[in-house]
Amino acid sequence: NRKKEIEKSPHHVPKKEDLSIGEEVDHIQENDEDKAKALFQLGVENEEKGRLYEAIQYYRRAVQLVPDIELRLFQQSLSQTTPPTPEGEEVKGNEISKDDSGAKELEEDDDTADQDEEFDPETTDLLTHLQSIMSRQQALCHPHYATTSTHISALPMEIFLYILRWVVSADLDLRSLEMCATVCRGFYVCCRDSEIWRIACTRVWGMRCLGGGPTSSGFSSWREMFITRPRLHYSGVYISKATYVRLGENQFQDQFYRPWRIVIYFRYLRFFVDGRVLMLTTPDEPAGVVGLLRPDCWCCKSGRIAHGYYRLVEDNTVSIVLGGNNGTNTSSASAQPSKSRSNNNYNSGHTFHMELEITSP
């Protein structure tokens, strides 16, 4: 007689079905992997029935035969899940089932209606056209392949709009929002939500832009107002290059030789959504300076970069107040400060005012 593979609890009375299951494992399996799979499945069945002690014994025996048996069973379940075919299969949750004839005809009717209703830019705009299609589908999007995890299409539209607000974030990253709109037509409709663009306009121009809405300013939507109206950009750095010629010093041996020198310097301005501004004037090239224009950079903390605040006085006028330094750097901005040089070498205690005019969006 073969030794029993599964040790029963001393307080457990063997049942007929338990003995038949053990005998079934002994006779059916051919190799260790198949036997381990069967033992693991028996462990799952016993766990579902509340027999935890027996389930642990089955699990332990299966792991002794094949240590990664659970991973293999999981991969096998994934391989049995095939992507949906265009012949009427639909994905619902984690299952793939065949459509009945009625559901198949309904899907074909929806596709035919979408094809018949072609987009005409002369009669309607793209957003209205896509909104009408989305209202018939009653879903944000549909998964292209079967998945065992929860698809983003299962989220309500209200939750997805909150996610888009996090994408925009406090830095007004509208570029990432436009990239999300290129995913599918459901994302396109959500990314055109007027509330997201209204909040962005409020962050740029303040509460005064809310009076009368965008139509009072000659715009059809908040998005059009944000794109076409002159405003500050927060995703980069404003750079101006100044070049002038100055007379050089006379040579000691030849007083008739008077050289001319070309002087080139750059002025950098970076604006932030919260009203802060950084300015630096230096002969250094932009490649070595742009990365330093951050509030947490050592150059800003040591006084090498002028920092202050700004506000929109009118629709296209920016008033800047720089305090604590003169905004002029005669040394390299990328060089680390030496021990003999004071960290606050530009903190002169003066306040500088500057007004700029925004000429283009």
C-alpha cells in the first residue's frame, strides 16, 4: 500500500468523498506538474468549503512538488483568455462571452449609424458630433483586449474628470491634458470639459475674467479664451539676447589702435502660477542656465538669481517687483560659490520695478 499523501487532522473523521478525491489524484496524474496542479485545485476547493487544515495540506504538498505552481496556474488562466474577435464577442468584467443574435444586431446598428452620420464641419463642430456618439454608447471607452484588472472604462465620468484635474495640477499643465485628448474620442470629450478650462482661466487672469463668461470677451468657450488671449506661459523660460559694441582699451605700444568689442548677454525670466518670478542677467548660454531657474536651486537661495513677485495690472500688462538683489550677475551662473565669496553678494536691499507688455498668446 502506498503511503497516504495527505495527512488528515486527528479530529477529522474521514468521509467517503475525501478518500475518493485522494484516490483520484493518485490515478489521474502523470507527472509532478500535473499532480501539483490537481493538489492546488483541491486546496482551493477545500478552502472554499471551510476546511482550512486540509487546504493547507494540499497547498503544502503542491508547493513541495512544484515551488511556483501558483504562478504557473495564474499564467495558464491568462493564456486561456483570448482577445475579442470582431464576430460578435464582447468583454464584460473578466469574462469573454459570445453575443446573442439580438446584441450582435444592436452593435451592427450602432456601427451603421456612426458610419451614416458623417462629420460635417460646416454644420456642426467636432465636439458636438462626438458628444452625440458618446451619448448613444453610454460609456467612456471600451477595452480593446481582455484584461483581468479593472479597465479605466469602468470609472464614472465624474471620477475621470477629477483625474484630469490632477493631470493639469497646480502648474497648469494643459499640454498633458491635450495629450490625453488624443487617446480616444471619450477622452477627447472629457478633456474639453468647460469647468477644467474655466479654472485654468481663473488661475491666469483672476476672478475678473468670470464676469459675463467667455462670450463677454468675444470667445466661444473657456478653452478658446485660454488659447487665443494673450497670457503668460509657465511651461518654460523667457529669454532675451542683448548685443552691443563697445570701444576697447588702447594698446600700450600703439595708441592709434582702438579695438572694438562685441558684448553679448542674456536676460532670463521665469514665471510661476503662484505669482513668483525669477530673473537672471548673465553672459552664460541658455543650456547651462535654464535648469537653474528653480525656487529650490542653490543659485536662488544664495542670492545669485533675482526673485520677486508679479501681477497682471491690465489684460496685457505684467508688473514685476524684484526685491533683495539687483538682478545682475557678472560671474558665471553655473559655477559653485567659493568659500571666500559671500552667498548674498547680490542682496543689496534695493527693490526694482519692471513692467512688461504681453503682445501674443
